[in-house]
Amino acid sequence: MTLLHAIALLGVAVFAVSGALAAGRRSLDLLGVVVIATVTATGGGTLRDLLLDRNPVFWIADTTFLYVSVAAALLTVLYARFRHPPEKLILIADALGLALFSISGAQIAELAGHDGIVVVIMGTLTGAAGGMLRDVLCAEIPLILRRGRIYATAAIAGIVIYLLTSGPLGRDLAALLGMAGIAGLRLAAIAWNLSLPVFSLPPDQDEKT
């Protein structure tokens, strides 16, 4: 098993946990939990593969990803029956999934020979799209769209760290640094309520009258 494959499997598991927790807070049945968890875990990678014209998409080519997603969802349900998950656990799981999937998506785009800007976009998409689908299906405002939230920004920063350090340090170490940067920035934003400046235009005078 390569490091890239291991990172992708771990990312699927962590995102599936966040999806299962979100479904539990909406009191969905067991099938609903598995569906939300699987969509969360595979949504970003599926969209990436479709845009990069990678056939078949990753979870069809390797069904291990589906088994890992379902297993993670069921284990989350089992855990929640004996111990109430902390309120911020879904945000922490999402932050870890964002870090793992963003870098794995960036590496896939890089190995396909795409330019740096495409690598950043595809990595960010891989990391953020699954959580966005989860929130939409659970009738929540997606984290990526909430005012001032440091979310996609963390993914972009970590991928840039990866690209800048992969030459001198090697891809594996650079991947770990990139993931640490994404997870660290996102968790810091959660812990200390960090946010980006908000751009707001005052209404026209005509609209006030």
C-alpha cells in the first residue's frame, strides 16, 4: 500500500465519521446514516475524478473505499450508543478529513501532470466538496459558505505548503507538512474562532429611501 492510498483510505474513514455524526444529529435511520457518511466520504473525490476524466472513479476502481466508509459509519453509530460524542467532534473529524483529502487530491492532480493552480483547485475541491454535500443533505449551511470561516483557505494554504516543499523535502514529507498545516489552521480556527475579514458593501442611498 502506497502512502497516497493510505492517506485516501484514512480520509474516507474520517469524513465518513463526520457524515455519520451529522446524520445522527438529524435523527436519520441507519440507512440514512450510511448514505450521508458515504456521500461525505466519496463526494469530493468523485467530483475530482469526473473533472480530471479519471475512469473509473476511485471508489469503483477500488471498492475498499466503500467498505471503509460503511465500517466507519457503523462504528460511529456503535460508539454513540455508549458515549455521547462531544459537540465539536464533527468539526474536528471534518478538519482531519479536509487535511487528508486535500493533499491526496492535490497529489493525484500533480501525478496527472497538471499545473500548480489546477493542483490547488483539485486538492481543495477534493477536501471541501464532500463536507459541502453532507451539509446540504442535512439541511445545513455548508461550512465553506459560512461567513468568515477559515475552511477552503486552510486547504489552499496546506496545498501550497506541499507544493513549495515537495522539491527539497520529497513528496511524502511535504504531504505530511501540508496535512499538518491544513489541520492546524482549521483546528485553530475552531478553537479560537478565527475568521477571514468580511467584505460588505453598504446599501445604496436609493435603497434606503
